[in-house]
Amino acid sequence: MAKKPYHHGDLRLALLTEARRQIEQNGVAKLSLRECARVVEVDPSAVYRHFRAKRDLMTAVAEVGFLELGTTMAEAQRKVGRRKSAAGKYFVATGDAYIRWGVAHGHLYRLMFGGAGTRDDVPVTLDPDAYALLSDALDLLVDAQKMSARRRAGAEITAWCAVHGLVSLVQDGRMADVGLDVAIERLTKDVLKGLTK
């Protein structure tokens, strides 16, 4: 049997891609560095040149997830446009994008927030970019005079808990009788109403 090569064009990216595929398909518990090496056709020892341990690879995959989450939220905001007249829609679109991305990437989302259910959980907090996008949507509500500056203080926590909570409930199968679209619409509009009344 021929020995597998030690070198690879962009091994780090290939390993991240394969690790993500494994996580999305089977969950974090079944992530295997050896299997990653086999799929990208390198010797297992080559993996450790980029990731010293499974935890390091998991952290890198989580970081990619946060980047994608932020990109998705930013794209939703761009489609609405940052205008005072659209402040409510801008806020709702931000939350909608967050929830849909989290639901679509269940195992990855759980990894990102340290809920992967393994002793190797990666403690990650909300990425600054995603948090900044959420803050921006709230700031626009204040600029549009739909929310008072007093109510604005700390509103990120309320909004984040709401969207994160819904993602978790959907992942746990607690919203099957409601439907995702209905749940998202109710949550985002109710949070908006609560923050702006």
C-alpha cells in the first residue's frame, strides 16, 4: 500500500472543510481527525501541523461558522437597506437571518455556542461582527425615533436571547407544531414591538 503524502496544497482549508462536513452531517461527537486526514488524502500526522488537537480544529470550524453567520446577517440588512424609514424591517431581517442560519446549521451552531455535548466543547461567545450587526439594527431604531435611548441600553441582550432561544427550541423539536416561518415572524415582530412601544 502506498504511503499517503505528507504535503497538501491547502491542507488547513481542506481539513476545515472536511471537519465542517463531518460536524454538519453527524455532529461534533463523531468528528475524527484521522477520518479528516483519510478524506483529504494525507498522513494523519500532517493534521497536527495545523491543528495540535481536535479542540483546535473545532474552534477553527466554529470561527468559520461565526463568519458565515455575520455575512448572512449583513446580506439580509443590505437587502432591506439602512434607512430610517425601514428601521423596523431592518431589525426584523437581522433576526430572521440569524434564526434561519442557526436552524439550517444545527450541529455547527451548537458547536459555536459550546453546546456540542462533548467534553471537548469549544467555549465561544457571539462573534463581534454578528454582535455589531445586531447593535447596528438597534441603533437604527433609535435613529428613526422608534426606540428611546433609555430602552436601547442593553437591548442586544434581549434580542440575542430571543433569537438564540428560538434556534435552540427549533433544534430540540419544540416548534414543530408551530412552523418555522410562523415562529420567526411572531418572535421578531413581538421583540420589535416590545423594544419600541
